[in-house]
Amino acid sequence: MAAYTFYTNPRSRGLIASWALHEVGADFAMVPVGWREKPPALLAANPLGKVPTLVHHAPEGDRVVTEAAAICSYLAEEHPEAGLLPNPAERGHYHRWLFFAAGPLEQALMARMLGWELPAEREGTAGFGSFDRTVAALDVHLSQHDFACGTRFTMADVYLTSQFDWGLNLKLLPRHDAFLAYAERCHARPAYQAALAADRELYRQTKAQG
Ligand SMILES: N[C@@H](CCC(=O)N[C@@H](CS)C(=O)NCC(=O)O)C(=O)O
């Protein structure tokens, strides 16, 4: 049995976890999930029925990890030999940008995509402040640093780039030079290319099956 069972669907947030699995060289079995009929084992592991969902078949028993950002973080910790954890000097950046991407950035992108208008007087309450403030914070950081943690790729970049891809592909994020250059640097990772190829193949198979 593979060390991990990975529930996914092509062209979904599953690609984030797939990239992370490829980065750490994990031994995993992929289970494609149809949106209409979800496997009972997925629903037992994650009643929300979302992908990605990861089950780690650890020696002492199964561990379920959901939420793409948590899966990235978990895999980096389970596979320290992959070198994707932050060193002590990078830890602030690592946690900051991983959580920023999963919180404010995702909220800002989702609000923009769904046309949710935040009244200006509620900016102080909303965690992302405003779409423009969120984008500006990212722009400042990525104009000064090549990666989330500075000069080196870490697991935080898997998640941050994935949010960028969503924002750039749907034309939600402005095509700032710093954003495009950052995405290009991270897309050059062989693990990203491998995960993308696997996702496209899964999409092709899913389409062929109707
Ligand atoms: N908070 C979750 C969101 C996962 C999510 O919304 N996945 C979507 C695909 S991108 C999904 O499973 N949708 C199917 C459904 O909700 O039934 C994460 O970050 O992993």
C-alpha cells in the first residue's frame, strides 16, 4: 500500500497537493473524485467532501489532512529531507506568507471572483482589508524577494504560487512584473511540471470517460 491516499479532481485545488506530493517525492495513490458521486471513503475521511484530501497511512494509524495549505505544510514536515521547511531565519516569512495566501489572499480573490463588494467602512473588520491592500502587500514583498522566504524556494511557495495562478488565470490579479516573474520562477520547478502533466492526463482520462 502507498504511504498516502490522495483524493483529487483535475483542474482543482488538488493540483496544489499534487505539486507538494511531487516536491517531497512521496509514495502516493491517487483517487480521482467525481463531483456527483463521491467515494464513501473520502466522505468518511472528510465529511466536507472536498479535494484535496490526503490520508497518510502512518505506522500507528491513518492521519487525515485536509486544506491544501495544511497538506503542503504537513508534507514539508513529514519529509524534511526534501529541504522545503524554513530555517530559523526564514520561519517568520514562511508562516506569514503561507497563512496570508490561505487567508487574506484567498478571501480577496474569492470576493473579487464572486463580485462580493465589501463596504469601505467594513475594511477594518475583513481580514483582507480590501483587494487593493492585499495586492499591494504582496507586491511589496515580491518586488523585494524572489521567493516567500527570501532567496530560496520553500513549501510556502507551492501554496502561494497556486493562489497566484488562480488569480492570474482568471484575470483577477493585476499582471504586475513582480507577480509574473515570481510565478515563472516557481513554475520552473520539475515537481510543478510533473504535477501539471499528471493533472492534464487525469483531465484527459476524465473527459474520455464522459
Ligand atoms: N479549503 C479547501 C477548499 C477545497 C475546495 O473547495 N475544493 C473544491 C475543488 S477546487 C471542491 O472539492 N469542490 C467540490 C465540492 O465542494 O463538492 C482547501 O483549501 O483545500
